[in-house]
Amino acid sequence: MSYVYRLHLHVNGKRGADLLQDPHLNKGTAFTDRERDALGLRGLLPPRVSTIDQQVARVLENIRRKTSDIEKYIFLVALQDRQETLFYRVVMDNIEEMMPIIYTPTVGQGCVEFGHIFRRPRGLYVSYKNRGRVRELLNNWPYRGVRVIVVTDGERILGLGDLGAQGMGIPIGKLSLYTACAGIQPTQCMPVMLDCGTDNEALLNDPLYIGYPSVRLRGSAYDEFVEEFFDAVEEIFPKACVQLEDFGNANAFRLLSKYMERACVFDDDIQGTGAVTLAGIYSALRITGGRLSDQKFLFLGAGEAGIGIGDLIVTGLMAEGMPEAEARARCWYVDIRGLVVKSRTDLSHHHLPYAHDHAAIGDFRQAVEAVQPTAIIGVSGVGGLFTRQVIEAMAQINHRPIIFSLSNPTSKSECTAEEAYKWSGGRAVFASGSPFPPVTYEDRTLITGQSNNSYIFPGVGLGVVASEATRIPDEMFFAAAKALAETVTDEERAVGRIFPKLDRIREVSIAIAVAVAEVAFRRGLTKLHRPADLTGYIKGKMYVPVYEDYVPKL
Ligand code: NAI
């Protein structure tokens, strides 16, 4: 291959200003002298050549002087749009600091203000306005090798409700985490907004709203549109895995059960949440002692998160040899209308397996006393419902009560870390959805675990991509949960942590990916043969943010 041709390949034939405008290729001030001469960049950059470390230092200095998180978010989005390698280097080297900005909680505000802070498009907008032409839209995407798609219709963005097309910030943020936490190649990621309108009046009346300004599509027209999207994905990106994200309750369960049998699909709000929470439970059991089959769970909230967690706990109990009916009997739910019991007439399809033969109870504390759970799991989206009485009752029933207060953001948490420890006499094994600062109780400093889905979905994605799995059965999430729990070290557990430190996330994602890929090979869900060194094979596929030398020495 000729030298000039090799050079051409490295930079897709781009030169000069075009190269600086391409976020995948742009290195900014880090273009070397040889590159500047060979690629027509002389004069277009200040003369001093920087290292990537110097560029990282410059970025950090700029981010840290921003006084609000939304400004930091805007800055980071802009960096991703102009110099992707540097963006990932900054995020990966400073994951604890950057994750709350590129993902929850700041991304929520980013979505609320999306139309107002909009600068440059990212991701694919598949709007109902363009129904009948979805294939054409997908064909417009500039990269052919798409392997992970995160798609939302924006109906239930985080705890913020219907944000219509402005929910695009979530697929973008999640895919950034796929790359940062698990090394999925950026060009293999495609964020998709399935824009079906919005019922959010404020957005409909906002002239800067970026979506199709119409009320939300429902019924068979909605289903046909989603079907058109899945058909187009199957045809144009047949190797892609599709993550359903932040769909409204009624659609999320329906779409998952409809598509998981026929496509490579999962729902992070249901299955990802299930896996991270089950991992937290396994990890908590290493502190409290006992097996999963010794536990009884009472959920506050029976939505996507609650049912997703219950379903995976059932998978876990069945793996320990428990019959399904008995496993379901270990999971109890209280929702906005009280205890989920057989006599209720307002239950949805997904509640029925958990509706027990029991008298109706309206109050959560009474439910705690009636059910006598070993663990309570808050996924109601309502702050403060784990009251002092609830936690004291749990501490009376159990020597080490497991208390997971998972609702986000912090203001919606069912209780704070401090309340859980204080009211249980320091005995609670606690995890939360939002981060809480360490708590000093008597002479101990307790560091709470954050039950964050980003421990799970990047690793699952990596395992699916690397193994070329064609389906994502629940068994993969069960394997992911076990693998995640096993990554927690004794030192981490000693201070109350039931999840690993976030700065080990790449190592954690590899462990999860291996476990997921093993399921694919064992279950025959791939045409690939299992590589002898599966871990090495997976590691070899991971993206690393280093600048490629475009003009190597002859
Ligand atoms: P959802 O809207 O599907 O379900 C909410 C459930 O809570 C419903 O069953 C509703 O009846 C119940 N509920 C509402 N108010 C209540 C009240 N006053 N008393 C009793 N029950 C009440 O929402 P989803 O997706 O299940 O999420 C719930 C919460 O879990 C959100 O705050 C979300 O941020 C959080 N979450 C946390 C995750 C994590 O930590 N890893 C992952 C996914 C969700």
C-alpha cells in the first residue's frame, strides 16, 4: 500500500480545515509537526504542539471554573462535538466528577432546556412527521457499523415526565457512557429519538421546542411507527443491539415483551435496574449473611423499576432451586393504591404475578409489619416515604435490615443515607439511586453505594457486541448482576459500600461482558465460536482514547 494511500485512509481523505471540523479525527493543538505539514494544517493551529495530557489539563481548568452544572454540561457536549478523543480522555480519567454531568442528574436539566441550549445536532431524529421513510432516515446515518442503538420516545425522561424530542439528551448521554465505561467504539453507537410528539403543554407552546409540535401519537399508529423503526434497524443495522430507554410505563413493558423474542433488545429501566439492584442485594447478603432464598422483599412502587427488579430476583431465586410460584411469593409490592393484592381490580398485566392473597393494606408501614420483609426497596419516585417509623420497624424485624432507597433525583429518595443509618442504630445496609455524602455514625464512617444502572448496561452492551449475540435474555442480566456483585472488594464492603468504586468501571464492565458473552456462547445465541481467551478477546475490542499517528514515519 502506498504511503500517500495509507495517509488518505487514516484521515478519510480529509485535509486542512475539514480535518479540524471532524470530531472523530480532530486532535486540535496535538497535531504533530509532521501532520501539520502533510495535511495542510500549517497556520491553522497555534504553533506550539500540545500533548493530550496538556489538553486535558486545559479542559479541566475550563470546566472547573464554570459555576453551574448545566454550563459544565454545555461545555462537555461542545467538546464531544469538536474533539471526541479528548472528550473521552477527560471523562474516563475523571469519571466520578464527569458522570454526574454527562449523565444523571445534570443531563435531566440538559433535556429540560434542550431546545434552548441546542447548538449542533447529534444522534438520529426519527420523527413521526417522516413516517413511511424511516429506512431512508437510517440510511442517512454516516456510519455503517452501528452496534448499539439507544432509543427513546421521550415520554418518561428520568423522573421528569414527558419531554418529547428533548429527551434526546438521554440516548446521547447513555451512549457516551457505553464508550467511556465499556469501550464501545463511538462510531458503533447511534442515539435515536423516536419523535412521536409530546403531551407537554409547555413544550408545545415553546417556539424553541425542537420536536414535532403535536400531541403524542397513541394506539395502532404508534405501534406501526415503532414497527417501521424495528424493521428498518433489522435491515440496515442487522448487528445492532437496541436499548429501549425512558418509554412511558404502558409502552415499555409492551414493547419489551413484543421485541425481545424477535430482536436483540433490552430495556434498561426494567432489566438494567433489575440487574444493578440484584447485584446490590447479593453484595448486601455478603454483609448480612444468608442466601437470596432466605429473603423477603417489600417494594414501595410497582412501576418499571420495581417490577424489573422483582422479575430478576425471581430469576435469581429460581437459580437457587426455588419454584417460580414460591419465588414470586417472596416479592411484595405497595403502589400508590396500597398493597398489591388479588382483590384489587386496578392491576396491570405486569402486576398480576405479584398479587398476593392478602387483606388490603393502604399504608406502607403497616405493610412492613404485615409482610415482615428482610429488605425494603423504594422505587416510588416520591421522597421521604421511608419514614422513621418504617426504618425503626425494619430494624426491629431484622438485625441488619436491607434498605434501598432508589428513587432519583436526591429530592425523591425515599430516605437519606443519614436517616437510614441513624434510625436503624447504624445497622442498615443501605444503597441509594442518587449519591449521598459519607455518613459518620458513632465512630464509623459509612460510604453508601449508589445503585447506578451505569454499572450494568455498558458491560452488557460490550458482552453482546463482542459475542455478536442475537438476543438478550434475562439470564444475561442475572449473570451481569452476579458478576457485578463479585467485583466488590472486602475493603469496599468494610466501609459499607455494596458497589465497586466508579473509577474501576472499565474493569467491572469487562467482568460483566465476559459473563454476558458466556451466556451467549452457552445458549447458542451467536454464530461465533468462543475464543479461548475470552477476556483478552473482549479487552482487544475496547476503544481507548489515544490519538492515532496519522503520518507515521516511513
Ligand atoms: P414508574 O412511574 O414506572 O413507577 C412508579 C411507581 O411508584 C408506581 O407503581 C406508582 O404507583 C408508585 N407510587 C407513586 N407514588 C406513590 C406513593 N405515594 N406511594 C406508593 N407508591 C407510589 O417509575 P419507575 O421507572 O419505576 O421509577 C421509579 C423511581 O425509581 C424513579 O424515581 C426513578 O428515578 C428510580 N429509578 C432508579 C434507578 C436506580 O437507582 N438505578 C433505576 C430506575 C429507576
